[in-house]
Amino acid sequence: MSQITTHVLDAAVGGPARGIDVVLATADGAEVASGVTDEAGRIADLGPERLAAGTYRLTFATGDYFAAAGRETFYPVVSIDFAVTDGGQHYHVPLLLSPFAYSTYRGN
């Protein structure tokens, strides 16, 4: 299982956000992994089973998602920086999205 997982929910439609490109990168921008949210808005296998401690960034191509649905958005890209402190822990980073707002938290 990947150490990093994510899912995206579209609060404006009350369901999963399918087809969003997501990139996992190091703090200096080196790409570690990438994926696309599935029918449930999830990427269960994003990156390696273990990452070194450090700061990482998830970047979500939200503009493409909204454009494909014919919807305007204020946030064409959402980037979430987070710290991996323990190589043995699982990090789930969800994104709750709407065209003009978003929130995130550390999930389980």
C-alpha cells in the first residue's frame, strides 16, 4: 500500500471528483508520483510504500476538472504542503472542493 493516499469530494455537487490529475512532489519540486482520481474520487496508490521524512506537496489540477464540467473556478490548481515525520505511518490527505473554496485535513 502506498504511504500517501488522497481523495477529492466536490461539495458543490455532493459527490466524488472523478478524473483529477494529482502530482506528489518533494518540497523542491521533484515529482515522486502521479495519478488520477477514480470513480470514487480516490487515489489509493500514490507513491511508494515509504518516503523519507520531509515536506511534500500534493498538486491537484482542479481547473481542468471544472473546465471539463463546464464550470468556472477561482482555483485552477490546489497545492497542499504537508510533513512526513514518520516513515512507518500512513498519510491520507483528502481535499474537499468547490469552485470557490476548498479545505483539507489529515485523514486516516
